[in-house]
Amino acid sequence: MIKIFLAFLISISRRTKAHLCKVCAIIIYITMSRARFVTFYSAILFCLFVNQNIFSQSRNESVVADSIREKNKVKELLQKPEMERLYSKTYYSLLDRLTADGFLPESLTGAYSGMFPRTSGPFVLLMIETGRYKEAEANIKCVLDAVAQNDMERIPRVVGKDKEKYTIVDDQFQIDAQAHVILAWARLALKRGHTSFEDSTWHQVKMLMKRTCDRTFFQYGSWSIEPGLVRNIAFEHSKEGRMWDVFDLLTQSFVGAAMTDMAKIAARHNSPDLVADWDKKVTILSAGIKNHLVSNYYGVPAYAEMFVPNGNGGVQYNGLGWVNLSPIAAGWEGVDHQILENTVELMNRKLLKHSNGVVWMPTDGYPDGRFSNEIIGKGMAWEIDFSRSENDYKRIHQILDLILTVNNGKPLYLEGAWLEGNGKTLSNILSDDDLAKMKTSIWKVKDAGNGEQTAWWCWSIARLRKAVGLPAEPKR
């Protein structure tokens, strides 16, 4: 038996190239030569322990090697002519539509009129990644000038332009969009350092931040109607194709990120009271997220999509979809990072679909297990960025393959797309049985070149390209 065990250790050493296995064999030999029965079996236990660690190390090395291989595959895919062309044309379509004063039309197809200030969020973050601070500043200045010219104390939903004057096309208040603008301004300020633009706009942006997190919308306190979350009275959701009056995860993520970064800038403007106020409110908001937007509905603690007011305490809405990925976009997490990891793992396990040769994440998933027949541009972008941060290049490869399939023949990146066939059209809800019958369905694209969606996608691709050793900005 001893000889058999020795042969086993030696074979392991050959397969794993592990010197420790050879050391174990020597220990066994010495023990055997002294004929100490107890010591021999102690040595066996020691050797098994050592080899368990060796196998574990070998598995880890294998995982790392697989990750490197997948990363190299993604790099190759990013350099394919069709992907280079899609990224370049989409990126420069944003820059080319930007006017000298920073006005950025949302749509090239006519699907949307005017400029949507929420798009300043991803557009400015993209410009920061590619080093175009001048364009980022111009766009933020345009939004702030439009607000000032129209004597508004908040960010409107849509801004228009009539010759040299800015007009308000839609004055609906979407507080998440306002947080996008504030965060864009703050991230640019932190990236560049102190500038004259920061000084000239500090008061206006400071007042926007104060308005965003006062108790009008940031409902915190001791009453049951105050969950310590920011209420969005017009959350523009893909789910059910309507506005929601709700405490949604997207709003919390962007307001939390904005307050965190604005507190840093307040410090350099010698405003200790603002720093203290915003730091305190970030703590309150984090507690609100933990208490009301983290759920065990699916068996593990993960982000809930929304907390819906009901005249009293409110109720969780445990859907899945792009909204659950909001902390990725905001670059801010109010709770432990493990919650976001659980959320993505849960979505990959329960919502991710495989059909007709591609892997796709539906725009929305419902608590009853059904899902939309759509994909959304920014949702794929946020998945890409999360996967990059977690070294999950296999998932990135799946997403890029999907984009090349769905966007085939379109020069610009999509706003969204839907799977059509078997009587299913735009904005339908499917079950797994429905999907199984859609063998001949086709993907149809809407509003290619959409400002918000393309800016988020280009932002994720710029960061991804940096990660694999490619320049963030594409060639024309």
C-alpha cells in the first residue's frame, strides 16, 4: 500500500509539476524507512493536505489562464472591422451633432425632439474617458444656461433651441435626470481640478444639489411615509411603457453618487456645512437602500428594482432588468458590493436567455418569471462595464456577439431592439414557452444613434478598450 501511495504522489508531481509532491514522497520514504506506523499515517494526512492546496492553486491558475484567453478574444473582437466601424461611427455621431454651444440633439431619426439633459450624464462621462474636456464642459454649460435663461430652479426633461435662445420643450421634472447633470458636472470638476468654469457655475449646481436632497423629494424622517429614499414622481421606465411615481434604484444611485462627489467639491469651496449635510444624507440614503431596496425575494440578498409608495410604508417591486444595474452606471453603491454581485449573478441565472444562436438579457423581467422581448442599449453597456470590472470577459464576448448580430446592417448603435415573430411585436411580454416557439423570429432595431443609449455604450467600450490595451477614442 505504501508503494502504491508513493507512486500516486510521484504521478501527481509529474502532472502538476509540483515540487511539494516530491517533498511529500521523500517524507513518506523516510517515515517508511523508520517503520513508524503512526508517523507514516500522519505523514499521509500531511501530504493530502499539501496536495489539496496544490490542486486548489492549479484550479486558480486555470481560471486566470481562461480569463486571459477570453480577454484576448475580446480584444480581437473589438478590432474586427465591423466592430471598429460601429464604435467609430457611433462615437463620432455624438461629437458631430454637438453644436458649438454644447447643444446635443437626442435623436437622429426624429423619434425624439430636442436635447435631453439626462444624456449629459453618459456623454460627459464618455468625454472624460476620451479626454475631451472641452466638449464635456460645453454640453454641461448648455444645460445650465438653458435653465438660467428660462428662470428655472431645476432641470427640465427636454430642452429646445430657437436660434440663439433655449426653450423648454418639456418641463416635466425627473429627479434622476437632474442627478445625472449634477454628477456629470461634479465628475468633470474632480477630473480636471479647479477651473474658472467650476467657479462660475458652482453656485447654480450647488443649489440644484440642495434642492435634489431636501425633504421635498428626499423623504427621510420618522414617519412611515419616509423610507430614507429619494422619490421620483416621473420615473421614465421601460416597464409597462409608462412613468412611475416611485423610489427607484436608478434615482438613489445617481443622487448618492452626486452627493458624494459634490461634498468633495464643497470642501474646496470652503463650505463645511454643505460637506456635513451631504455626508449625513449619504449615510441616510445608504440606510434607506439597505432597508428598502435590498431584497431576499429570489433567495439571496440582491437589489430590488423599486420601492413603490402606497400611502403608508410602501412595498418592494421585485422585478429584474436594467434598473437593477444602476449602481454600475452611477459608480456608487450604497451597500456592500456583494449585493451588486448577487444581483448580476441572479440576473444571469434567472433572466438571461439563449435563443437563435445568441445570448441576450431582456430589458425587463417580472416577478412572475415573464420577461420583455426587448433589449436596451444602456443595459448592455452597464453589463459590459460590470463584466470588465469583474474580469468576466466571456460574458462580454456574448454581449458583443449579440450586438453584431442585432445591429447588423445598421451603421449606428441601437437605442433598443425587439424580437419579432409568432405574433409578438414591439414591447410584448414573453414566457419561456413563448420564446421556445419563436424559432424564426428576427431582431428589429429602434432609434439607432439615440443619444443616451449610444453615449452609455461608447462609455463602456472606451473603458473596455483601455482595459485590453487599446486607445479609448476610435479612429474616424
